[in-house]
Amino acid sequence: MTNWPDDDVILYDGVCIFCSRWVRFVIARDAARRFRFTPVQSDYGTRLAKAFGIDPSDPDTNAVVHGGVAKLKSDAALTVLSLLPGWGWTRALFAVPKPLRDAVYSLIARNRYKIFGKYETCFVPDADMRARVME
């Protein structure tokens, strides 16, 4: 995996309603304010996506940089969840074979706009959330 200088940064699709809810979910549980966020549609997010082989115009995954390394698809989601207070039990889900985890992840990712909808532009975070967004 590619290294990145910023750590604990979550890359997400800013027009995806499901992805934006994921960001809000993490923020609500991240009492230590460990994670920062960047929409793939921002300049910083586009650079990050390209560095990890994600097409910024059609992102098929979120990503998290943790320990300087990018985690993609189910690894990204489980890494983030496992680092949130009270969610450490999700580490056990790494025992599920990665091809199976990623197949489920990809099925949801491919259909996320049909299932959950899409914003016309990136959602606008509130002031507290905005302080944690990297653009």
C-alpha cells in the first residue's frame, strides 16, 4: 500500500448521502477527535484518491489513512470502526475472508446512489465538523 504523510484521514464521496452519514456516524463517536475527513471532490481529496488508485470522478471506495498506510473498502470501514470507543469488537470481522468482505462492500458501493440517494453538491458540514475537514 502507498504511504501518505497525514494520518487518520478518511476519504469519502461527498455527494453520496450514505457516505456523508458515515462521516457523521464517525464524528458522533470519535470523542478523541482522532479522525479528519476529506471529500474526494476537494483538491486534497482528489490528490489522495489518485495516490491510492481511486478514480476521483467515480470513487468505488472510501479510504482511511492509518499508520501512514491507506486502507480501502472493507479494510477501511473496519479499521475506522475498530478505533472508535465501544466498537473494538469489530476487529473480529477481519477474520471474515477479505474477498467476501470486499464483495459485500462493493455491492453496496456500486448501488449506493440508487439505495441511499445523492446530493447535487458536497454536503456542507456544521462548524464543528468543518474544523475536521481537509480540503
